[in-house]
Amino acid sequence: MTVHAHGALYKERGLLTSSGQQIKYAAEIAALLEAVWKPSAVSIMHCRGHQKGHDEIPKGNRRADQAAKAAAKPPPPTEDQAKVLICKQEPQPSMPNYEFYMNLKKFEPHGEFIEIILHKWQDDYELLELSHDYIQWLFPTQTQGRNFYSTPLNPQETRLMVNTSEVQQRLRRAYKMMLKFFGVKIVGEEEDKETTEVERAENFATRFENLTINPHNNLRITRILHSLGELGAEEYQVPLVRFLLKEILIKNRLPRMKKSAMNFFIPAVRQDRQDLLFFAWRYYFPKEEFIWGNYGELARYKPKPVVAALLPAPLSEWTPVYSEKEKKWLTEEPGGYGEDGWFQMESGRIVLPATLAPEIVRALHASTHGGREMMEQQLEPHFYVPGLSAICKATAQQCVTCAKNNPRTGPSQPPGKQPIGLSPMASLQIDFTVLPPCKGYKYLLVMVCTLTGWVEAFPTRTEKTTEVVKSLMKEIIPRYGLPLEI
């Protein structure tokens, strides 16, 4: 299209955009338009590119791409140039991950050779669970792990491991060993199918229970997925993530893995990620809470939950411990346990254990010193607390600060009796009333003198105190002076 139509327009405009900026690839386009005039005859056909198939058009496109890539390659260096390049060659970086996978070194610290791990560790689930140093060596990635004796993959090491069959075989054996530890097995690989699938292993019940009790295995699964993608085994990523999504969203297993699956497992997949997202959205509940994206980016834009702003400390600082009676009751309630151990009801409210409720209410009261009703109004939309009213009342009554600063000395004003001012506009009654909207004004601020009954009214857009202050400063005080009582 550049030669057919766009090229003439580009040249007429001086290779500039409508905003006066130079177009992208201006030098290359100018060279193309100059080169097309050099042959005595040129035939250019416009056909759909980047297509798969064995027809003449896709074949011709592929040959044209290959020819263009070959023409773009720089010529091989001469003998003198090669000598100069050899002289300038930098020393090769160390490759500890490659050496470990070639069974030339043990993992650090205090580790074993990879062949010993693959032979002797695969049925020792306790050792695989309690040891935390091997996973960074068994599944290396380009980021530093928590084991600082391990080394991230470098580009040369990655290419070498991808192209070494011995490394690839051991990588797949390590992956199957960890799947067995998770209670999962691969099916369909023996039949030479193009895609492999995973399903529950015979020991899935006990292994799934272990995954729920020890959520740090979610980090291991994330690392395994990243490592498979970086070391050329992407075909294993999608089946595992789809299987875990089925268990979490359809069969309601692995409750503490839901957030990790959405925020870490799916982003780690390199192929068919869109299909996984559609699958997750189809079975996700509730739908309005389905948000997916890069975890770090979402954290910048995602509004902080009201609970985080409500409490003086994050909820994660408390560890939920439900009694047996509470657990029995919660099994009958719609909802589920989150990764942090808190039970969240279908309405979104978090159930506070009876042993923790007074402590959390005291923490809220210490930051606001609100009364019983105020604390109830703040807590009820976000938490389910049996006996909340009694807890809030006891907390407010036991607060020393509230007792000192809220003294109730002397008789209170009898209800229904309004004191009358001693002079006009010295004592005012103020209130808002709602009016039919007109030109953005929705309310009427009414001020009445308690002595004379004189009325001052001002239309306002809101019912905020700023409207009252504005009316007092601009209208009442300049004309009548400062009121003694409002």
C-alpha cells in the first residue's frame, strides 16, 4: 500500500504527519520509494499477508519475507574484521543454572545434584514441602528468588538451556515431580498428542488439603509457570492453569488460590492467555468483582477497600481463629475462606471471630472515639459480628478518653424548648429544605431569628457546612453582625 497509494501522499507532505511531526520510518519509506524506480519493470500485488496454509499466496508471502530478512542481514565479516571481533570478545558469564541442570553441581546452599532430587525426592512430600531452597534452582527464571544463593537466568544461559535436549528432559521430569506433589498428573503425553492435559492424581485429596494449608505453594506454581515459559516449555502452561481454574471456579476447591490464579498464574502464561481469561470470566462469581491485569499496575489504580480506610491497621495484622461452633455455622453459609484465612460471606461482609471482635472494635474506637451508633454504622456494612451492638456499647463506656472529654454535668435542655435571643438576629435557627431542582440549585438554606421570626433564605447546590459558612460570611454577618447563638 505504501508504493501503491500512500507513498505519493507522503512525498507531497514532505514525509510529515498532519500535526507537522515526521512520520514513522521516514528514512526507510524514502529509500523504498527511491529504490522502486531502479528496475526497468516492477510488478506489485496487494494480497493478505501473514497467513498460514499451502496455497500459492501464503507460500509467496513466506518466500518474500525470507528474502527480505536475508537482504536485511549484514554481510559476513571479513577475516580481518573477524580477528578484531575475536579480540574484543568479552568473557562468558557464569552459568550456574545450566551446570546444575547438567548434573555438574549441587544447588546451594547445602543441596543435592538434580538427578538425586529427581530420583529420591519425588515421593518425599514432607521434604518437598519443608525445604525452600531447591525450587529456585529447579525452576530458574530471569528474576531473583528468595534464595539468594541462586542466580537469575541470563540470556546466553537461557538460549543454551532451551537448545540442550538433556536440560529439556530434566525440566519436564522436574515439572512432573512437582505436579505429583500438588496432586496433579499429565495425561495424553504418551499418545504423542499435540497438546497435553492435566487432571487430578490419585492422591489429590490429601495434596489439595496441603495446598490449602500451605498457600506459599502458590508462589511455587507461579515460579514454575514463568520458568516453563522462559525455558521453552510453554505448551505445559495453559493446561495447568486451566485445570486450576476449573478446580477453583467450578468445583470450589483450593479456596486460598483464587486470587493467585487471577493475579499471577494467568499473567505468567505466554500463549492462549485470552482463552483462559474468557474461561475465568465465564465461571467467576460474583461477575462485578472480576478484575484482571498486571498486579502492580492494578494496585496503582484500584481504589483502596473501605475496610482498609476504616481500620487504623490492615486486617492482615490479625490472624482469624474461628471456634468449632463458628466453623460449623460457616459451612452452612454461602461464601468462602480467602487466602488470608478470613471467611467472606456472599454479600461481601467479613465474619469476625467472637474472640477477635472486641479487639478490632477497640482498635476502631481508638482511632475515631465514636459512640456506639457511629461504630455500628461503620462496621455493619463490612463485617458480620454477633452481638455487635453490645460490644460497641461496652467499648465506648470503657474508654477513658471519652469519659474525660465527654462529661455530662448539669441538667440538659428540656426537649421541645428553644431559647429566644435577646436581640434581633442574635440567635438563629438554621436548616436545609429540599426544593425542585432549578439551574443546579437543589436545596434552600433557611435562617430564622428566634426573637423576631425574621426569615433569610438562600438557594444552594449542596447541604454541606461550606454552604452555611458562605451564607453567614457573605449575607448575615455583614448586615446583622456576628450571631451569638446558632
